[in-house]
Amino acid sequence: MSTSASARKQLVALAERGFEGPWRHARGDFSDSARPASVLVLFGVLDDLAADRDDHDLAVPADLDVLLLARAATLRSHAGQVAFPGGRADDGEDAVTAALREAVEETGLDASGVEVLGTFGELPMPVSNHVVTPVLGWWARPTPVRVVDVAESAHVFRAPVADLLDPANRFTVVVRRGNQTWRGPGFHVHDGDLTHLVWGFTAGVLDAMFDQLGWTEDWDRTKELAIR
């Protein structure tokens, strides 16, 4: 894991250069009818370390967490899946405005405490016919988060980056639909007594970011978890 520069400085550098890779191109083509959406990829310093990390430029990757939520099981698309806060852009909204608005609506965070570091290139999400822009943020002044609308989210939680990087929590997700097979990165992340499965779009973004940042620890890519 690269720790030669602080985690925040590495995130700033990633936002400036963006990232591409085989995962991006494996997602398929953009549809002319796809609707714009954005997600907030929000990193901050763990609460129990915040007092020792008043200067956020001292924080290393293991000091961080990332804001995630588990979508309500009753939703029509991506039901029950773990995701970044975010959603479809309203008419006239840019990606940053939409991501922050959705994050406030879904988690109750105070957007004034979020420093937007930049945006990444659009990514297709064919299963729901969206084109999604990840917005990278730094939680300069964290505030409490919660489930705001139970019809939208089942849980809101901050996942420690150290847990996401732990090889014991990593595997390859395998989804078989008819004659087609999809493989992608997966994570297990613990939220109190709950263990969440992170896969699909969210896991792909995290996996690509960790690789580009040099944070990835060697993990067994032959270990598979089948999802029906």
C-alpha cells in the first residue's frame, strides 16, 4: 500500500488526473437514451481518530472511511444493494449539485462540510439505463448521518477503508444470467452486527480507485462468491 503521501493528497491527485482502466471499458457502451446521474464518493477521517488528525493532511489510508448506504429492498432497481449516496440529476443540475443534493436527501449530511475534490468521467450503468458521474469528496467537517427515508434506504454507514482493503474481505463476485456470466470485484464490510456485500457499480469504482491510488493489498482473485 502506498503511503508516501497523505491519503487526502493522493485523492486530490487522482481527482486531477482521473482514472481509466479495463473495468471502465467492460461496462459497455453509452445509450443515447441513458439518463444522467451522479454519486458522491465521500472519504473522511474515522471518528475515533479525528482528534488526532486535526490536520487532515496527516491522515493515511487506514485512517479513512467512505460513506455508503444499503438501498431499501422494496426499490425497483438495485434493491438491497450497497451504494454510494446519489441518484438521477434534476433538469439543469450539474453532476456535483445532483450528488450533494441526493446525499443530503439520503443521509442527512451537512453539505457545507464536504470539500469537492473533482469528478471522474461518466460511466454507463446499463441495467438501469443511467450514465453516472462519480463525484469525489473529502469530508472536511463530518456530521451525523442516518436513514432519512426508509422507502429509499435501509442503512447508512461509514465503511472503514482498512476493512475494504483487508484481503480477507475481498473476493470475485460471479453472476450468471442464462448463458451470460459476469465477474467483478466484491467486498464484505461490517456495520455493527451487520455484514454488507458490496458489488456491482460501487465495488467497481472502489476497486479501480484503490488500484490507481496504490492502496490495494494483494488478495485472492480466485476466491469467488456466486450471486443469483
